Amino acid sequence: MDSNEKSEAFYDRLRDQLKEDTQWPAPYLYKFIVPAAEEKIAEIRAVFDGTDAKINTRDSSKGTYTSVSIKVTMDSPDAVIEKYLEVSKVEGVISL
């Protein structure tokens, strides 16, 4: 199984879990770790432009990474996954 298949299987499981556990629209909390570079954080912020997203950042103790937490109201499990896929294009991002 290559990483693309693993990723697809992960998102399929996430979609199923979100459908079972949540009534939509609903608030959703995204968490990401990125290298501590303002342009990386700006790329993630841009993905959530035009939404009611509340974005918080926190630098790691050594200042090499930044944690980005985003609370936003999403319309469906597919909308949640779409944002994960958009953010995954940011180089060096880790989704939690």
C-alpha cells in the first residue's frame, strides 16, 4: 500500500467517523504543526479565508515549529476533508 492509498484510507475512515458522530453543520478543530516560518502560517490562514475560523498559533519551546489550531464551523465531513487536503499542500505541514 503506497502513501496515497494510506492517505485515501485514512480520509475514508475519518469521513465515516464524522458522519456517525456529528450533526452537520458543526464546529471542527483542526491542529497542524509547521516549521516556524511566517509564510507557512500565512498559507494555512489563506485556506480558511472567508470562513468564521478562529486561528491560534503557539511557537515550540525552541522556536523551530509553530502549532496552529483552527476552530471553524464546517458544513459536512467532505468539507472537513477538503480543508485537510488543501492544507496538506503546504510544505512541511503535519496534520494532527
